Amino acid sequence: MPSEKKISSASDCISFMQAGCELKKVRPNSRIYNRFFTLDTDLQALRWEPSKKDLEKAKLDISAIKEIRLGKNTETFRNNGLADQICEDCAFSILHGENYESLDLVANSADVANIWVSGLRYLVSRSKQPLDFIEGNRNTPRFMWLKTVFEAADVDGNGIMLEDTSVELIKQLNPTLKESKIRLKFKEIQKSKEKLTTRVTEEEFCEAFCELCTRPEVYFLLVQISKNKEYLDANDLMLFLEAEQGVAHITEDMCLDIIRRYELSEDGRQKGFLAIDGFTQYLLSPECDIFDPEQKKVAQDMTQPLSHYYINASHNTYLIEDQFRGPADINGYVRALKMGCRSIELDVSDGSDNEPILCNRNNVTTHLSFRSVVEVINKFAFVASEYPLILCLGNHCSLPQQKVMVQQMKKVFGNKLYTEAPLPSETYLPSPEKLKRMIIVKGKKLPSDPDVLEGEVTDEDEEAEMSRRLSVDYNGEQKQIWLCRELSDLVSICKSVQYRDFELSMKSQNYWEMCSFSETEASRIANEYPEDFVNYNKKFLSRIYPSAMRIDSSNLNPQDFWNCGCQIVAMNFQTPGPMMDLHTGWFLQNGGCGYVLRPSIMRDEVSYFSANTKGIVPGVSPLALHIKIISGQNFPKPKGACAKGDVIDPYVCIEIHGIPADCSEQRTKTVQQNSDNPIFDETFEFQVNLPELAMIRFVVLDDDYIGDEFIGQYTIPFECLQPGYRHVPLRSFVGDIMEHVTLFVHIAITNRSGGGKPQKRSLSVRMGKKVREYTMLRNIGLKTIDDIFKIAVHPLREAIDMRENMQNAIVSIKELCGLPPIASLKQCLLTLSSRLITSDNTPSVSLVMKDNFPYLEPLGAIPDVQKKMLAAYDLMIQESRFLIEMADTVQEKIVQCQKAGMEFHEELHNLGAKEGLKGRKLNKATESFAWNITVLKSLSAVGFGVSCIFQAAVNDLFEMEIV
């Protein structure tokens, strides 16, 4: 069966355009017409029909084309009433003539749009040179390399080789290809030439390789960034890495090193260029992974109290099957600890011969000796992470066997056991840094009286508690168990206590005491008291365990409880699926050490956050996440699927997980019958209100009328995303990385409202033109404090206005340059510079520094188009200058109000009581006070990051020497 010919060169694009295709022509009056467009055989003009104009007027000379833009980036598209119905990736515009008039077109697919854009750019860039590509690709770097590869394998020197040898050679060059597909390609080529022999010529080898190994989406990207060459030099690569991939401090030597490591041809390595195959290899390498390499090591502050971190936690760690009848297995501990788990469970019961054991009480036929479990824990405790390991001890042993447990733990763990008594003078738990390589026992504890050698404590066993609640004679009383002093003394900073209510806990609970909540109870509290739950978790550890009704060991959604600040959400590691994907993905960050610092808004003593917020989080700048799903590679057939044979129809779902306001899901179209390299080319946009708590889950499914089947997934924290063109490695259902199975995507992160947040990932720009929103301060009801906060209202508005005005100025110049809002400022400056060049290739402006700000001044009369651009640039400079010069003054006013407000923090309750506020009104006043402080603190800390971004871009302007 002949396969569709792929685009693998400029001549392929030209041939396609000469054959012609239907495109939609968009007019400024919102009308859209279907027209058939072709490229003249002499490559001099573009024509369309039908048209009311005569044939000689319904054309556009290639020599008149100034620029080709991909996407809806002209006034016609922006003002067209039907623009929202037009796919961004299918739209493109041809700007022509001295006044930069636009011919705005829409293809029936992103692939077709890319062919026209690439072909036209190639023609325009070579309009003043002889066009030699029609002779074929024989002189391209790629062909020259393939020729040397063929000649090296052609040991007889006859210019032909056996098909088997050719197949093996292509497989060596591209291990992801299936042998059957390579053989089919040779048969197609031979049939098209009406050959009977199976021997392969050099030309046929090159043709087969290019057809099989060229990914069109990578080819289009290469010609775009190489300015329409079919290879990248060091300068091309440098600009790509800086402007698109967000790599800082890149040098020419670094780019040459990349070329030497990834270019396949010796000639390319010596001359310093990267052809399509080397570029593809580079994009697939770990250097272009979507996961930020900085997060592959411990990158967060590890000196804060233990309660300020999310902790990787396992439930029923001894199980590798379901909790109803699954046998106890030592590998449960090995697996969890290797995955960076920092909280594991040991449910210990009496065994024979005075040896404590661990077993599933629903399957007592298999058990583990406590000694062997302790030895395995000691062996693997700090293999994946050196930060503290918490042992959640479920004690069901008699007093004699409790003493055996103590002896064995002391003998095996030795000085790793953390038994230091907590200091009453402290108010927070020690930090993970201080507790490095320590093993902490969580359990019940006797009163501090040393004369009491044993005593009764409440039994908080989870399964037993559920059983009692379900029994007919349950009376609400908890079972008591006996505890020996030796075991009690091993518990120090993780003493188990019973939760009553938040008011009582905040008054009387000690910082070294922690509560465990069943999934059901925690869900109720999270829904009824979300703010209180967050405030409670600022100081105390809380542990959430799955409902005992989950007899199949299914998992709860950890995100629901992370949103409330709950640190230890115990998961059934033995049960794969979406919930475990979220858990595994979340703890990949911070070096996979098992500890993830919670957002500051959930740690600061005075701050306001509600897990149930449905909108903007006070003090946090919402971001817009732009994801383009470009293509997939080597999708396997879904496991167990048999209905459709080897054919799959893949599509991609993008899920956003986080606070309720951020949860969202979108999907691509289905690509029919393509598993090797399905092209999706679809762009999606998500608003993320609390980025620090958000995760993105990419899921690939096979579209089937019986039921869509799982192919692969990848889950990544928002904070770990890298911008630009990235490959996403897909994981199987059980969480293993699948070799060579990837998604190719483009990532951009922008600021929704125009606020500036300095970050290396991307530049902050607004998501669109919207009504300006001001974060309002709340009335507390206490005049003295309200008067202080009123002083901050005007500086807050000033700060927001300055940020917004600057961002709007940046977006305006991007629009004039024909760039989308996600473009970086560096890309904008590069495009601007190219527009300020005259026809004889000289600059029409000069760069002049005035008071340390870069101004552009015309060197003579310039066209109206350039005048508009210079006016927009000048406005950007003015707004930036005003922001930079005023930032310190406005910031100081906000900081002073924040400090003045905080002076009343300790006296808030007393002041409220004097004013007659009590109960609910006093709680509301406290909440409003925290809200105001949160807003002021955030603006004083990061409110003026945009100026830093602009100044960095100014430096780039001089480094590039573009004008």
C-alpha cells in the first residue's frame, strides 16, 4: 500500500505548491472565500482562481513579498468577526508591497499551512539567487552525508547493495523504525520505477531514508529558524536556544559543542552545521526534555520546618497487591524507598517465637518478620534521598514483643533513630536539612512521667477503626491498647494524637504532635473548613490515609488534600492509574528527594488562602499556559487491544490539576490510523491561578467505538516545565518510561493580566486585552487598622497601572511585528530589526543611548509602516522608563503599609474584643487582615520584576548588534 509522501526538502514544498490546493482567503470585511492557489512553474508568481480580476491581476509576484507570517498575526485576522472560528495553526499571511499589505489565508490543516509558509520563505530568501533546488537534493549536506554512508557500506564499490543490507543500514541510523516499514518503502520505490530487482541503488537508498526518517514538523522548524537554509549554523542555533528555548548565557562555543555531539556527518561537525537528522537527534535528546534539569537535583530551600513540605508517603507499604487479600511482600518497601518515599507504614502484630511480624490481617498465610523489614528499610532508607524517613508504626503487639521491636530497631538503625526530645521553647518542627539521614518513628506516646513503665493509649488503627464503625454494636468509644515505655521513648517529634477540632488544636496541640485523618473525614473538613485546614497545616503535620472501603486498594486524589496543605497523603503504590500518576509526577521535582516545599501563601504565618477558591488567588499572579501538541512518535498498540489489529487512531488529552479554579481538560482531534508519527498541530491555552500547585498530565489514547484505550501518559509539575520545543517521554500504565515513545510539543508561559514575574522560563506578557482588574483590600471593621490599609490603596493601583501599561506597550509592538503574545521580547527585537533595514541592506535607524535607555532614531525619511513601529517602540521605552524610575518609591509605600499593618497582628484579637467583635465577626476580621497582608506582601516582593526583564532585553539588544 503506497504511503503518503512526506515533506523532506524545499523541493517537496515547491512541488506541492506548483500542484496547487484550495485555501480560504480572508478579507477585512469578515468575508471568507475559497480559492485555488498555485505557484507558477517558473517560480515567479503566486496565482489564485476563480477571481473577478483577469488572470494577470489575480496573482502576487514573489519579488513583491516582504514577509510570511504563520498564525493569525495581522490586523485582518485580529479584526475579523470569524477569527475565533479559525485555527491559529492553519492561518498564515503574506505581506507584500511597500505598504505591507496582507494576503490572509487559511489552509485545511496545519501541515498544509507549514508547507506554503516554508516554501514561500524559501523562495523569498533566494529570490536574488539562482534557484538550483529543482535539480534535486544532490548538493545538500544531508545528501552528501548519505552518499558517504552508502559508499562505506558498499564494500564492492558497484553502486548497489542488497535490500537486506540497506534495511539493516537504515535501522542502524534510525533504531525506532520497524523493519517491515523499511522493506515496504523499498518496494514502493521499486514499483514506481517498474524495477524487478531487489538490489538498491544509492539514489534509492537516499530516497528511502529521506522518506522514512524526515519528520515534516521538524523540517518546517529547521527551515524557519535557519532562515530557509536546510541546516543550522552556530548562530542559528544560538538564537533558537536563547529566544525560543529560554536558555540563558549561551555562547557560540556551546552551540558548536552541540553540533559536534549531534551532527551525524563528519563534514557537518567540521564545518559547524547541524542538518535535519542531527537536529532531530538533538531535539530528542535529554537536553530538550520538557522537565527542567534544575529540578532534577535538590533545588528548594530545605531549612524550613518539616510542616512546610509535602512528603512522599506510602499506604500499606508491605503490599504489592490489593489490601483485601494481598500477601505481605518485602518488595513493597524496596519499591517505595527506591521511588523516594519518605513516609512508610509498618503494621506490626505478635508472631511466633516472640518475633513480631507484619502481615495483611485479611491474609495471614503470608507474613514478614519485623527484623527482615527493618533490615531492608535500613539498607534502602537513603538510597533515593538523604532526607528524613518517617516510620508510621501501627502497633498491635503485646508488651514483650514491643520490647523486641525496640531492640531490633535500635540494633539495626543505631544512631539513625531520631529520639531527641522536642524543645518546648521552639514553635515549629526541625527542618529536613537538620534531620538528614534520620529515621523518625511516628506513634503513640506515654505521659512524660519516667516512673510509668507502661500504660494504656488509644488505638488509632485504621482498618480496625473502620470495622468497629461498621459493626452493629459500635458505641463511638475507641479501643485502648497497652504501650511500653521503651517503644514510647522512640517517638519524639511525630507523636500521634486524636483530632477534635481546629479551635482546640490551635490552642492546645503541641508542634510535635500530629493527627491522622481518614479520607472521608479529611474530605468533609476540606469542604467545610478549607481556610482553617490550611492554617492548621502551617504548623502541624497531618496525614491522610485512604478509606478502608477501598478494598481494591484504589487511590484517593492526592491533589484534593495537597490543596489544603496536608503534607502526608498516603498512597497505595501497588495500584497504578491516574491518581498514582499525579503522585509520582509531583514528587519528581526537587531532585525526587521526597520533600516538596509548599507555596509561600500556605506557609506564611499571616497569609490568606482557601483551597476552594474559584478564581484569582490573592497575592499570586495568574499565568497563561500555552501548549501546542505538534506530533507523536512510535505510539505502541494499547496493551490487551485486539479489535483493530495493529491500527490505532490516537488523540491527546491535556489535563490541568491544581486548585479547583485551575482544573481543566482539553483534547486534540483524532489522527486516523497513524501510530508512527501522527501530526496533531493543535494549540491550547489554560489559565493557571496558582502555578506552584498545578500539574499537567498528557494522556495519549486510542479512539475506539468500544471504549478509548490507554496508550501512555506523562505528568509534570507546572514549575518544572521548560519552554520552547520539547519532547515528552511517555510512561506506560504502570509508570515505566517507554523507549522511543514521545510527544513533540511547544510550551510557552505568559502572564494573564500583564503583571511581571521574572522567571527564566519565558517573558511575562498579558493574555489579551481585558478590562483592568485591581486586587481590592478588604475592610476589617477596626478603624485604626483600616486607616493604615487605606493608605496602600493608591500605591497598589499605581503599581498595577505601571505594570499593565508597560506590558500593553510590549504587546502592541509584538502585534505590529506580527508576533503572537507568547513571543519573547528578544524575538520581538530581532523581528523589529529586520523591518528597519532598507532595500539596499542598510539600517534605516540608529541606536542612541539617552539616560541609559536605548532609543531608535530615523536616519532619514522612512515609510509609514516603520513610523508606526518606531512609535510603538518609543512608547515601550517610555513606559519602561517610568516604571523603573518610579518602582522604588511605590514599592516603599507598599512595604511601609505592610509593616505598619503587621504591628497590629499580635493585638488583633484584643482590639477586636474592645470593639465588640466576637465569634464569626472576629474570625472574619482576622481573615480580612490576612488577605490584605497577603496582597501587600506579594506586590512588595515581586511586583516590579518586569523592569528586570526589560533591562535584560536591552542588554540583548546591544549584544546582538542588530541595529
